[in-house]
Amino acid sequence: MPTAHTGRPLRIGLFSLAHVHAETYARILRSRPDVQLLATDPDPHADAPHTRGRSLAQSLGVDYVESYEELLDWRPDGAVLTAENTRRPALLARLAARGVPVLTEKPLATTSADADAVTRLVHRHDLPLMLALPVRYSSDFTRLQQDHRAGVLGDVVSVQAVNTARLPDRRRWFTDPALSGGGAFVDHLVHVLDLVDRLTGDTPVHVSAVGNRVLHPGAGAVETAGLATIGYRSGTIVSIDCSWSVPETAPTWGGLELRIAGTRGAVEVDFFRPRLRGTSRRSGLPLELPYGTDLDERMLDAFLRRLRGQEEHTTDQDLTSAARLVQVVEAAQESARTGRTVAVSATPDRVPA
Amino acid sequence: MNPSPAPALLTAPLRVGLIGAGGIAHHHLPHLLRLGADVTVHSSHGADELVAAYGGTTAASLPELLERVDVVDVVTPTHTHGELIRTALAHGKHVISEKPLTRHHRDSLAVVEAAEAAGRFLLPAHVVRFFPEYAQLKSAVDAGLLGDLAVLRFTRSGAAPTTAAPWFADEELSGGIIVDQLIHDLDIARWVAGPVATVSAATAGKGGVRSAHITLVHHSGAITHVYGEWGAPHLTFSTSFSVTGTDGQLEHSSRSESTVTEDLDRSGAGGTLVPVVDPTASPYFLQLRELTRQLTTGRPSRVDARDGAEAVRLAVSALEAATTGRPVHLAGA
């Protein structure tokens, strides 16, 4: 892997503009003097011809090439992979073959078969890989981890989590199962699962989930609302509302809240809460202006620091947990489909009778 | 400020002399070091302990400190600011000064003029301008989101600092709750809603508790209420504001916007933990980064020496209004 690049800007390739986060990452990376950014978005995107591709790159002020091959030939120091969910595994393979360290949008994959394939590939090429899970970089989460390690929380008994958002309708592929791999479960279970994984290290063993399409019924053949309850090996239960239930007219995208009950006490964290609140007299709508640390900015900074060798890549930890989380999502989808509690595939023996 | 000629810029690493080692020094020294400055500390007491906790070196005397630095950061009790700023300027140093710039308005104007005459930067540390909620308010108002401002409210409450540092209780030295604490909100009110024409105020004090209620009329016609408490030792520090204009309203409360609510017993396992916050997200860090950047690039920071003097004028006017019971009308501004 590349080590020190001190003295010259890092070349970062933005592989696809499919994900809504691609724009966010592009804006942040473009504003950094230590980064050269080049983008491509060659996959078909008939649903959004004007909001993707070269015209989007232009409006973001990012240089553009026509193909993944051209972008790879530019020899980027790192790749930010923001393709559609089901297109990412193939792109990861191309990046691995060229030895380009990757920050990939979550989830790692949409099926455990794909997740296994990606895991083998990453190991074979010894590819530095990082998942785009920005809430990890919150100071509040660091504090939770320290409290947990210090025993202030005691053993975690349960976690009740809300990670709801607006339907990401600027990109219609999110509700096209062929490209998204699913709906709300695929899109929004993973953040909380990852935080729980990092907090407790516990292993998810079974999942019960329900979903529906009451909201946005025309959006596609995927659930737009979802509730999942996950049982862990130690007996901990985690429940997550991952619905796309935040109204389109809401002032911001949504949020992530955890209530953690431990044997020594309870703590609630509302990660994206801080904001000014009010009403706009012009629109009649609520006015909310969030402030505080930009976690995307911090996550990208961590990626750049890794590329410069200033921080260690933790690919193995990331992969193991990411692959396991893919299994949980798959189990949630199956549970919602069948109405049964589903074992997480790596640990079938743990399902209660 | 428009010093003539423009102050010569410094190159990194900055050589900073921190004068004072009290409470606020803990919010300056670690950030200055994080910004890569070489810091020398001088204080009548506490300098050794401060340096042992964070780093830097100490100077046994003020002259020794002045020999080793290009910038002086004044974090001493308020009544000593004026003389230290003048001494530093006379030795050709740039100055960062904790707010209030000085205890009195006339003296504050005098040090601003001294800095301009000396061709040196004088940067008052009004840290609340660097708290993200206030910075967000300022940009929303400047962007016209709220239209023409009509009425603003700001509150700031906490435990009185007078137990830990008795000089705060002496109004001659500190200016009390208005000049020491509410100067923040007076500065923000002027920053957001523009120059002030009239100041009225009333204060109450019973037992160890002090409160102050200040009313401002801005030149624009907007009116502002500023309220503050120095309360009992167990009071949680909290702030809030509400700003309403012709096109809308924005409010904030530090209590209700806090991300964490906990029911934890920290007295047992693990003992007392120092809360971990990202130091680079600290408003004190952001403030010192911007102020020191002005010293090396000349790029104006969001607060200048004249702002510092104006904030003192608003605060001492409120103090006067509270004493006389009559509004103070400000000329110019």
C-alpha cells in the first residue's frame, strides 16, 4: 500500500456519482488543498440524466473522465466508491486488482455471497478498505465506548435505536431492488449495527423484522418502512427503526438516536440533534439549521490520513464486521418476507426454538 | 482595524507568551500547543503546574517572557489587562487578550489606539463568536433568512465563578456578571443585529446569587434582551437564544440541543471520567486557530480590536444603567 505522500496532493478518484453521498464527499474533498479529485459516472442512469454524470461533476466543480478505466489509469492514491449498491462488488474487484485503497459506501454488499466474494478478494490483494460509516467518528460515540470500557454503563442489556430518514428520492435506484438490493433494511440498518458492533463486540445471532410499503407506495418493489429486532449471543437485544419515514417537507434528512440500557444505568444519544429551530414565515415550514462537527468531513479526513500513512488501516476489523452486518440485513429481509425469526447465517445454532 | 503601516506578518512556529495561569489558561495553552506554537508561560502563580499539565516552558519574569516571544496572550484577571496590553505593545508584540479587552471603555479605546499606532495586531478573545450555534445564527441572519430583525433574546446562566476566583466578586476589578459574562451576549447581539443606540439594565442580588437583565435598542430598531445568572455552585451552565425577524424565527437552547442524556452513576466503577471531546471541535481551538492565522496571513478574523472596545462600552453602559436606573444613550457606534 502507499505510504507517505507528504508534499504533494493526494489523488482521489470518485468512482460513480450514483449515491446521494457522492455529492457530499465531492464538496468536502474539493475544498481540501491537499486533494486532487477526479470523477467518473459511466454506468447507465436513465432515471436521472441531468443530475448525474458529467453535468453533475461540472456543477460540483469536479474534473471528469468518461470511464472507470480512465480513472484507474490516472493512478489514484485512493478511491471513494459511491456506485449503486449492487454495482459496488464488481468495482471493488477492479480497484483491488489495481491495488487502489478504497473508502466504500455502505453496505459492503447486498448478499452474503457477494460479501464473501469481496472479503476473499480484499484479502488476496491485501487491499486497504474502509467503510463509509461516519457516525463512528462522533465524539459522543467515542465517549460511549470509553464509558463502556470503564464499566460506567455496565453490561449492555438492550439498545433501542432510531435511524430514520427521508426517502432518498433524488436517486430512484434506491428503490429498484436490482440496483439497491432492497429498501430501508439495506439502506439504514447498518449504521446502528456497526455502532453496536464497535461498542460491545457482541455477535448477532437472530433477527425478526417487519416492513411495509405504506409510505411512497409507488416508489418501487421494496419496503419503505422497517423495524428490526436483533438478538445477540450474550442475550442483548437491539431494535432499530430504519424507515424512510421522515417527511419530504421535513427541514433535514433525518437522524440517529440510541437509547442504551446497561446493568449500571442508561444513556441516550441523539447524534444529529444540535440545531437552531424555528419557523419560516415565508414558507410556513419549520426552519432547522443543524450545526456541529461534520462527521463526513471527519471520516474523509481519517481516510486521507490512512492514505498518507499517518493512521493505520483497519481493513480486517472493518471487513469482518461489514460482512456480518450484510448477513444481518439479509436475515431481516428474509424475516420480513416469511414472518419468522431468522438465524444470522454464520451462527445458525443460536436461534431460539 | 486599519493600522498604518499594516503589521508585519509572523511565520510559524509562533512564539507566544501566555500571561496568566488561571481558569481560562486551560482553554488557551493546550490549543496554542496543538496549533504548533512555542509557548512561554508567566504568571504570579500556577505557571509550573499549568506547563506540567500541557507543555510549554515558563518564564520567571515578564521581561524574560517578552524577550522570548512575538505574541502575547493575556489571560489574567480583567483589571490587569490594560497595563499588560500596553507593555506588550510597547515591546513590539502582537496581542491576543481574553475578553473584556479592559475593565473600562476609555481604557479599551486607549489600547486599541495604542495597537494601531504601534502597527501591531490586538485581537480580543470573544470565544462565543466561535461557538457553532452562534456562528450559524450570524450566517443565517446575514443570509437574510429571518428578514429584518425585530426582537432578540439571549440568556447565559451558571455557577458564580466567585468561589473559585474571589476577584470576580469585586465589581471594581471584574465588572461583575455584566462585564465579565454578559459581555459575550452583548457582543453577539451587536454582531447579529448591528450597532446599539440605547442600553437599559437592572440587577438583583440575594445571598450568593446575582442576576442581570439588560435591554438594548439597536439603530435598526430591533430590540434585544440579555439575561444572565451567577447562581449556586450546582447550577448547570446553560445558554439560549431566540431571534425573530419579519421572515421567521430561530431559537436555540444548550440544554435541549445536547446530544447526550444520561442516567449513569459515575461515582462507582471507573471513577470520575474526564469527558472526551474532540479538541479540534472546541470553540477555543477554533478561536485561537483563527486569531493566530491572522498573525501569519493577515486575513482578518471575525472579531477585531474595535469590536472588543464596543463590547466593553455596551457592558459598562449596562452597569451604569443598572446603577442609575436610567437608560444610557450611546453616541456614534
